[in-house]
Amino acid sequence: MIDMKRVATMAAVVVSAVLAACGGKGSDDDDGTARIRLLNASGAYASLDFYVDDVKKNSGLGYGAVGEYASVSTSASLSTVITNTGSTSALSTTGRSLSKDVAYTVVAYGWQGAMKTALLEENVTAADSGKTKLMVLNSAIDAGSVDVYLTGTDEALDNASAVAASVAGGATVGYTSVTSGTYRLRVTAAGDKSDLRLDVSGLTLASTQVATLIVTPGSGGVLVHALLAVQQGSVSAFNNNLARARVVASVAGNGKVTASLGGSTLLSGGTSPTIGSYGTFVANNSALQLVVNGTPVAVTAPALAAGSDTTLLVWGSAAAPQLAVINDDNRLPTLSTNAKLRLVHAVSGLSDALTLTADFSVIAGDVLPGTASAFGNVTGGSSLRLDVSSPLSTAALYTLSDGTLASRGVYTLFMLGEAAQPSAALRKER
């Protein structure tokens, strides 16, 4: 049973528990010492090193690993630097003012080239006997705001209350007083219990413990993982075992496609061309059954990495349909003014490579049949012209003269159908 009484308001937590880089310290902190360590909460970096005033304090920290505490002086502002292991190039450099006799954990998170940090001040008073003080940090910025539930193993979410609700990317909520025990952890999109992002069991909260649950991103940008960091203690990883997948059908002659993954139907008799919806499946353990126009098609089951998004593209002739497994990077654009856009070429019988332009600037070039381009960045807004062309055709195969791509949106332009009459579908993924 969860005690939903707040031990501290969010505002107090932001001020005192997760400090800004310029966090203050009193005048009586001069000539004292603090303890500091690094936690790698970024799956984008295989191994990190941590420096304080040019002295290496932690090294070789992989995802979910935390370093030993290092004693540092609090007599002046410190410079903390995070690098790839063995490198001298800084991924993050921050000046920090620490208070004496306080322990700190620097949490490194974010994707390659966009590292961020949060500073946990670990001097929170212990919880009451039989209770745990829990704070939630959402470092999965691409996943958007999330709700966090702690329940019994077989308890449905229907009547469950979130231990932390609407936790925005990069923000914290807590501390919440929770009855100590072992829980099933579920993370959903904010306000939508049906949009499950993480479901794992065996998260144990000890009596009198103070801990931070860090929601971390999956590679697809939608599903998440989690880390439990105990105040001045160890860090435990709770990795997602799920992946998301969908079927896109583009078989010649309006071929009908049925596909199931792990025993669950993804698409049932879908008439080509059609774009299916994402479903959630156990990662790396899902057999694929594919039927085209009533005939089973022998295919190799795709390896769906935990936390990933995947498109299973069924395309080509009805006599010899093909399967292409496409990785879907549904992370949001780094810049708030940009949209992400890519091209998928699934036109049956068209061997030409395709090119996608936005306002006459190339976004994707030489996209071969059965493949997807990498995402390109486009300034979000309206009145955008999109053209898809092939080098062997004088006229564009597709033109959208007055398109709108929302800033921070993720889009795929699918070229589907047959060479004699290709069709296009602009899909907003996020």
C-alpha cells in the first residue's frame, strides 16, 4: 500500500535536492569538504570518466554504474568535467558550488552530443521505519511526461494511483513516502494507463531508505528503462524487456498482408498499401508469422532490441514478397524549432533510388527500394514544399506544395504502391 502523502513539494525538491550547477553554499562552508561521484544514466555513452578541477575522480563507468565518492574542497567553486573514457574532450563542463559535509551524485544523461546533468544532494533525512522516501527524475526527455506506478505483482492499473504523476522530461517529482517492500514498477505516458512504457517486477524499497528512481530512455524514444539510486548507496538497473513494432504493407496488386509477432496480430488482412500501428512485444524473443494473399511466407524473425521501435516493411511483388526490417529512431529533434523527416522507399517494381527534398533542399538522397533514409532536420512550420523524385524521371513522383511539419515533430514520408502508380503517405510518428 502506498502512502500518497508528499514529504516535500516539487518546488522544494528542485531547490534542495536536484541543484542547479550554480547551487549555493553558506559562508560557513569555507575550508570544508564534500563528497561527490558520477552516475552514468546515459545509454548513449559506453563508458564515462569524471574529473573535478582537472583531477580524475571516477573512470570507466558504463550505463547504470556509479563511481566511488571522492572528497573535494568546498572553499571555492569547482569545475566538473565528464568525458568518454580515455578521452580528454569534454562532453559536459559545469561549475558547481558544494556545501561541506554533504554527499552529492552527478547524474549524466542524454543522447550522444546532448549530454545533460542533474546534481542530487544526498543529505535527506532518513524515512520513518517501514517507509521509503522516493523521488522520481525523468531523464527520458524524448518520452515526454510520464506517470510512475508501484503496485503488487498481479495488481491491475485500473484503480492504481501514480506514485509520481506527469513527470516532465528533465524534471523531478518527490519526495513521496512509500511503504517499504517489493513492487512491480510500471511507467506510462502521462494520463494514459494504456500507453505502457515500462513494466518490470522486483523493485525493492527498504525501510528508512531514501532513493531516486531515474527514468531513462529506450533507443526508439518512446519506451523507457529505469535506475534506482539509493542515497549514498548502490544503483540498480531495471531494464525494459519490451520493444515496439508495426507492419507496413506495400505488396503489388493490393496484396493482402497478415502478420503476427510473438503470437499477437500486428496486421490482419491489410490491403496494400497500408501502414499499421505499433504494438508492444517481448524483445528478442518474438517469432514472426507472415501471410500474403493467403500464402505463408518464410521469413527470419527480427531481432527487436529492448526499448526499440521497428517497422516491418512487407513489399514487392505478390509472387515474391520481401521483408525489410527498419529501425525507427522516434526520438524528438534536438532543436525545438526543427522537425525530423525521412523517406521510406517501398514502391514495387521501381528499381530507381529516390530523393526527397524540402523546399528544394535535399533531405534524403539515393534511397534504394526496401530501405529508409536517415532522418534529416527541417525547420518546422507551414507552407513547406516536399518533392520525391527519381533520376530516371523528369517529373516528380510526389509533390506536396503546402505541407505543415510541426516543430518537435517526427515524420516519415512513405512511398508505396507500384511503379505505374506510386502513392505517398506522410505519417507523423510523434
